[in-house]
Amino acid sequence: GRYFSDWVLDRVDDYVGLTGDDLTIRTTLDPRLQKFAQRHAARILDGHVDRHVSQAAFIAMTPDGAVRAMVGGRDYGESQYNRATRASRQPGSAFKLFVYLAALEAGMRPGDTVEDRPITVNGWTPRNAGRIHRGDVTFREGAARSSNSVAVALAEKAGRRRVIKIARRLGITARLRPDPSLALGAYEVTLLEMVGAYAAVANGGYGAWPFGIQEIRNGAGRVLFDRRGSGPGRVLEKRHANDLNDLFTAVVRWGTGKAARLNRPVAGKTGTSQGNRDAWFIGYTPDLVAGAWFGNDDFSPMKKVSGGTLAATFWRDFMRDALRNTPATAMPGVN
């Protein structure tokens, strides 16, 4: 957990100020989950060197934002750069969370009909994977199949600036501009902020600020900091969180995230940037939220690596171990 330790230590001064005292810091890290995350990251990277993928990042947190596991790269000894918290990368379709929420807040429901047809905006025509268009589909199917045409059409209807405002509300601080390509995750974000945004859906609509410190004491045992709740409060309505559960459960059940299926209710979203330079999967259960990223530091393309392959597989294997002794919980809003 050395990437996690660095991340936590960088924040101590923010809580207690500059001090020369010895400090005891109680963190949120779960050594058991950390071991699972490191093991699966190493296994997948070592087993797929032929796919030109050299780095991975991973974060798991509880729905309130408490970080339980963190992988910042392949090998801390080789590189201390934390790709989970510092690297800004294109999230691809994982960014559609904010587009879908904008559509829901504009009055749409998962069963409503949308058009999965070629669309051109300001001379730009986005392509669906495989250039497949299915015509009239439900909003649910458009999300499950990760249709780019549907996402762009929804963003145009709801308003790109509304999409940006929603991303900000859910914790995204990266530079975003109201371009048509915004809907497809063209602007770079961090894994930490994206997992925190999905945590707001998993917990029923409350903002989640990712954190790693629970308590700080000085050498005499006096409490200098004690976390007692955090976050900005409700950032989306519960009914919209339930509708997002509906959409993202379909992604895993029969959509692009099938590789992440478990023998319990789960929801999530795949993301793949242009040229297969980034592969994401961010998913959740009512108990745990996690996100995986694969790519290369030099932004070179991977070979046949997408959010629905290695990233979803990593997520599935980690969650299977992490939740092995946790009873399955129903996903609110999903039949």
C-alpha cells in the first residue's frame, strides 16, 4: 500500500497543519483488500504483455468515499507516480454517467425510446463500436450497448453545459469544455474522482469525497483530527440514482460489461478511449465501489484492450474476493 501511504501523507498537513510532533495516523486502508488488488493487477499485467499494456491503476472505496485499496501502478519500486490519483486520462464511455444523469434530470426514464442512428453535430459524426446502429431502442439498451450516437444525442438534448454542471456536482474538478465530444469522455480526468462520482450513485445520491484518513493523534495520544462525516450532502435525487442503477445493471447483465458479472447484483460502466489508449471499468454493489484502469504512460495504443476486457475482468476478480463473505444485497430500483 505504498501508493496509498504517499497519498495519505501528502494530506496530513491539510488536517493538522505543520508540526514537528510524532503522529499516529489511522487510515481507511483494508490490508486484505489491498492484497487482492495488488495480486490481480500483477497477474493481469504479467499475463497480457503481448497486448502492449504496461500499467494499471485501481481504487476501491466504500460508498461514503473511504478508500480501502489502491494500486497506483505496476511497480512502486520502478515508479512512485500514482496513476490512480494523479494521472489524467480520457475516460471514454465511463464519462457517460454524467450524460445519462443529465437526461434523467431532464425527464427521461430507462424505458423511454431513443434513436440509435448516425448523428452529426457541427460537422462531427461520432461512430458506434463496429459502426452498428440499432434504430429505435430503449434508453436502457442505448446505455447497455454504450451507443455513442445515443450519448451524443442525449447530451445535445439535455445541454452540454448541464452535463458539465452535473460532473462538477459529483466531484469532477478537471477542465471540461462544452464541445460535442464531451459526451464521449474526450476530456481527461483522474480515476480517483471518477470512482468518487460513481460512489454517489451507489449510496443513493450523496456526494462522496474520497478520503484515506480516519484519525490523527500526536505523540501524547491527543486527538488532532477525527473524521465525523464528510461530503457535500445530496447531489442527485434518489429516484435518479435508482434509474442509473437500472441502466448500469443492464451494462453488466447483457451489455458491454458482461465480463464483470458476479453471482450477485452489480452495476457498472465500461470506458475505452480512442485508439485503445485507455481502458476503464467502474462498478459497484451497495457495499463497495471500485474502478480499474489500464494503459501506457506514453499514451501508446494497447492491442485489443478495452474497458469490457481486462478492466472488467480485473474488477470482477477483485470484487469476487472482496465480497466473498458479504451477503448479496439487492440493487435499489432494479427488478
